[in-house]
Amino acid sequence: MKTIRRLIHAEVLQAVGFVALGFLALFLFFDLVDELPQVGRSGSGYRIAQALGYVLLLVPSHLYEVLPIATLIGTVFVMARLAQSSEFTILRTSGLSPARALWTLLQVGMLLTASTFLIGDYVVPQANRAAQLLKASYLGLITVGQTGAWLKEHQDGLSYSVNVRALDGDGSMQGIRVFAFDATGRLQLQIQAPRARFAPEGWVMEDVTRTYFTRDDRGPRVARATDPRWTWQTGLTAEMVSAALLNPERMKAWDLFVYQQHLRANGQSALKYEIAFWRKVFYPLSCLVMVVLALPFAYLHFRSGSITSYVFGGVMAGISFFLLNNLFGYLGTVQSWSPWLAAAAPSLVYSMLSLGAFGWLVLRR
């Protein structure tokens, strides 16, 4: 059994690697073509070397996206080829029971699941952030819309609404505005700074203007203070600002969890980030779904030349899974579904269908 297991593992991993490499080559080409119009802009310093660096930093993100579908295509191809050449029939007569065949593929699936999780949770966030900062350092700022991102925080009995217009290429913030309101909703303090950077003690702002709004017996009063440098002690971290300005799908699972807790604590809607968190948890498990989906192909009987149609059918099944996965994500946000259910439903549905097809083929054959 050890020899059979080693044979199937090696075949599947090799096929998955070749499929993933083919997808990455396509993404690399398309990304580079997309970047070429921005190369050589007057005064930007963005040249072909910088474009290549940016495109290469996007490779981990693409690998994270294509690894489950590459797992399906590679495993379907291996299982169908073994069935067509009657090798799988020989393996079955040698003692490879359906349960052992399923467990053998699940072992490969667990390895690919762990790889997908590690790439998505550790490599992709760092590489994507480096890519965005590299591009921003030559072509401009990272922002969302014209007003940037808005965040909220409660401290010292005040409610703070924070606006960050953009992130600079070195990771610092641009265009900071902070509004502090009391429990009755009255504006108490306004802070403005053109630039700020993250520090352990808080946000270190430059050229700060603070405007205090108070009230006494003579009526409302306004006081203004300016400082060349001023530190605002806040719990808003660099990860939270990045989450508001960048794609939450590129964040670490733990950072998403912390940020959604922060949103709920400050009375903001966290559904989008809750769904992104649970998708981050369940997405690597789709590799297990893919290998289970591919196993029934080993129990089909192939005529010569018919393998391509079955492989194509498997590929279409995988594509439909990812379409359904994205559809449930959007529907969960719009319809306010339970976040974990919106993220897990496609995997559960396809796992049941795969196991049902596998059981039917084993009993029938």
C-alpha cells in the first residue's frame, strides 16, 4: 500500500504543479501586458524593471487563487488517465479499496490545503502589500474613491470618526482628518494633518492643526492649536487602515478577525469582513473538495480518446464551484446571511455531491 500511495501522491502533485505553473504563466503575461501602458510615464520613474517586480509580487496571490482549481484539474487528469490505461483497475485488484483510495487522495488534499492556507495567510498579505507600495511609490497613492477610507473608534468617552485619504509608497498616511464627538453627538475636537506615520505609541502626525469646540456660560468657544509634530494615541493599527483601503481578501485571517471585532465594538457593519474571514477559513478546504470531486473519475470506463471530454467536464464542475462560491459571498452580503454559512455552503454542497457520485459509482461498478 505504501508503494501505491507514493505512486498516486507523486502523480497528483506533479500534475497539480504543471497545471498551476501554466496558470501562473498566463497570469504573469496578462499582468505584464496590463502594466505596459503605465511604463515610462513622464516623471514617474516606473520602468519595465519596476513593472516586472510588481507583477512578480502578485504571483503568490494568483497561486492562492488557482491552487484549488489546479488541484481539481491535475487530480481529474491523473485519475482519468489511470482509469483509461487500466492501471487503476490493477491497483484495485491489488487491494486498493474505495475507502483507501479516498483516504489516499485526502492525504494529498490535506497537504495542498495546508499549502493554500500558508500561502494565503502569510505570503499573500506581505507580497500584495509590497506590490501596492512599490507601485504607489512610482505612480501615486493607494486610496479608495475621492474621500479615502473612514474608520471609527471609541475612547475616553468620545466617539472618533477618522478619515484617511490615502496611503503613500512608504506606508505612511496622507490627508488625515479626525472628528471627536461626545455622547450627545456634539463635535468636541477636530484634528487635521497632511501626513502621519504609524508608531508603537500611536499615530505620529506632522503639521497638525487641532480645533477644540467647547461651551461655557458665555456660549460656544473655539480654540485652535498647531504643532509641527503631534502623537495621537489610538488603537487603530496599520492593518486596520490597510483593511479599509485595500482588498480584505488579501489580509491575514487573524487581522480580519481583529478588524471585524473592532467594527462591531464601534457600531459599524462588519458583515463584509465577517464573510471575508470565513471565506479565508474555508477556502483552503476547497482543495479537499476538489480531490473528492475528482475521485469518481477513476471508476469510469473510458474508450480511447474520450478522456478529454471527461477532464473537460471535471474542469467545468470546478469552475461552477468557484462561481457558486463567489455568488454565495455576494448574496450573503446583500441578504445578510450568516457569514459562516455563506462561506461554507458551496463546499458542503459539492462535497455531498462528490461523495454521492463516488458511492453510486462504487456500488454500481
